[in-house]
Amino acid sequence: MNILVADDDKNICTSLKWLLTREGHDVKICSNGEEAVKIAGTEQFDVGFMDVMMPGISGIEALAQIIKLQSGIKIFMISGQADVATAVKATKLGAYDFLEKPLNPEKVILEIKKIREQFAIKTRVNELQKLVDIEHKMVGDSPAMQNLREIITRAAPSDGRILIYGENGSGKELVAREIHYKSHRKNGPFIQLNCAAIPRDLIESELFGYEKGSFTGALRKKQGLIEQAEGGSLLLDEVGDMALETQAKLLRVLQENEFFRLGGTKPQKFDVRIISATNKNLLREISLGHFREDLYFRLNVIPVTVPPLRERTEDIPILVKHFADIYSNKNGKRPKIFSDSAMALLVKYHWPGNIRELKNIVERLGIMINNQEIGVQDVNSVLSGALPQNLTEEKALSFDESVPLKEQINNFEKDIILQLYDRYNGNVSRIASVLQTDRANLHKKLKKYGIRP
């Protein structure tokens, strides 16, 4: 790190420079506050050691000026006779810590190591945040995407509840995040609950939380997702798969703007924007008695429809480059280049799994293809139809007269799901998309056939 030492005691300057240089740091020394401020105006420093009492302007005055020049610098004030009031004043002005003379070399080294670790963690967090931001970025300039962005821009600033419609893998979660980050709640949490992935008997405790002792295993109080989302947004993903009993409780919560933890007697007020998402036709679900009409009208204040990838194929080249860049950044490799013929094939494909399928395929090609350029044969090798290629017609039509039809149908269904489960590494969303079924139904099948607990 770059370190500035300012002290009118030449021995302290020399000792600190020797100690810190030995640890691998670059150290600049000076003997008064004016010189320290002047150096800080031309060079960037990570850490500073500043004597409180120096000729000319004091260390406290120099501290205040340097902090204005370099807000990220960590400055230790050092003194052999400073009182508590001076230490408090220095801290209020932005000093990182206060060290008494004579300085303990081991303590100095320890403090510097702690700061270096903090900087390393902060750098890593910033890098990860950039990757997260890139992954959650809405990409595409097609008319369909321009229209979607316009709707988001109008809807986001309000607190109106939003219901996002879209096929599996089309990017409903990205749209929800975009709405959140364009709203006045952007500095609050963004929490999501997948209503299809959580068992019915657990979804209420996830949403509302519970009190200690409210049921067997409730060893301590737990905050629900509504509480965790306070001041922010809560995404109810696949809300069409929510059980009717839970729908009734959610409706009451939205009407009263308060909820009870399981086992609780005190109502909890909340300030959360509810965003819902579904791949189902909720009006049809209402007609079938699977979804409450009154809840539908509570959630569907502002409807937003996410276009499937097949309706915005002009965005595919931009998306391919976007995903290739993401995975190259993660793996520290150069992004792969797609040939014109390979890109044309990707544009022509029907994309039943939408953007999620495209993302997976770009990642797979980036990992499995050694060449820097990905060709048409490479793309052909990973694009698949609705069923596995090795499921032959003879196998599909074979029939054992000694086995009941229902059992054979179950065996056939299990075989299809098993092969797809292996092919897509257990990616339930991808498998559900290929089989054109909803994830809740697929979860039941996986459990039924013992493929997944």
C-alpha cells in the first residue's frame, strides 16, 4: 500500500518507514502538516500516520484537509500527550484510529494488515457486485424490449403492485429486479420467493415467519420474507402455483397491510412492494378454481408481459456476446467468438427454454469447445429437440403384454424424465420447459419416481 507518515520527530519517521517498507509498502515521510497536505494533493495514499502536535498547522488541521482530498484514506493519529477530547475530535473529523507513543511495532504491523485485508475484501465485493449487476442486466434493443423498458420506466416509480407474465426462462426475475432498482425502494432489499419450489406446508412460515415454540422444531423466532423485504420489494415468483389456503391468507395480509407470524398474536405492519410473476394464464386458473379472483385483482394492478425469445430473435447476437463475456470474466478467459453461420443457427432455433436456455448453451459451448471460434457444428451438437435423441421409436412403441398399461406409461414417463434430468444436470426449469409442463408438476413427478427427494 502507499503510506504517508507526517511527524516532526525524525526518528519516528525513519523507524516507521523502515518497518513498513520491510513489510512491502511504499512509504513517503514529511515533517509537518503543510507538507503532508501538499503531498496528499498530488499523490494517492491508502494509509496515513499523522502526529497530533507539529509546527505550523496541527495534525488535526492537516487531517481535516487530507480527508477532503482523499476520502478513502485511513489515517492513524499518533501522540504521546493527547487527551480523550483530542482523540474524539480526530475521530469525528475522520481519523481511522488513535495510537499512543511510543509506538508498538507489532501493533502497527497488525493494524496495517487489518486495513490491507479490508481493502482486499472491499475490492472483491466490488468485483462480485459488478458481476452480479452484469448478470442481472436486461439486454436487447428489439422493439419488444424497447416497449418493455418503457412500461418498466412508467411503472417502477409508483408503489402499485405488479404482475409479470412470461414463459419459463423469459426473464421475469430480471424484469422484477429492474422495476425494483428503478423505484424509490432501490436501496432497500430485493427478496424473492419461488412459490412452486417450496412445499405447501412451509410456504407460510417462509412468508410470515414464526414465533419460538409455534410448532415442533421452532427453536427460535424467525423473520419471514415479508419482514426481510421491509422498505424494499418482494417477488412472489410462480404465484400461480400457490396453494388456495395460502392465497386466502396472502389476500388478507394485502387487504390489512399487516400479518401475523405463525404462533404470534401481535399483528406486524409492513412497508413492502409486492411484485408477482407467473408463467400461467391466471384467468384460466380462476375459471378452473385454482386461483382466487379477488387475489388476482389485488396483484394485477399493473400487468407486465415479458416477450419470449422467439419474438425478439434480433436480440440473440447481443445476448450471446453478453453471456460469453460473463463467463469469460468468471473464468478469466478470452470470450469465445461465434461464426456467422453458428450465430445464424442460434437465431433460427425456436428456443423453448427462452433466455435461460440460450444462457446455458453459451456457457456449455464456452466450457466444452477448445477452439476460440465456435462453429455451426459446435452449435448443432448442443441444440436439442423436445425429447432425447436416444429415445428411439422402437423403444417408445414397445409393449410388454404382462405389464398393465398404466405401469408401462409410468415407466415410459419416468424414462423420459430421467434422461432429461441427466442431460440437463437436474435443471428443473429447463426440463419443465422441454416437457412443456409447469415446475410444480415436475417436482411431483421427480418425487413420485424417486429421482429427487
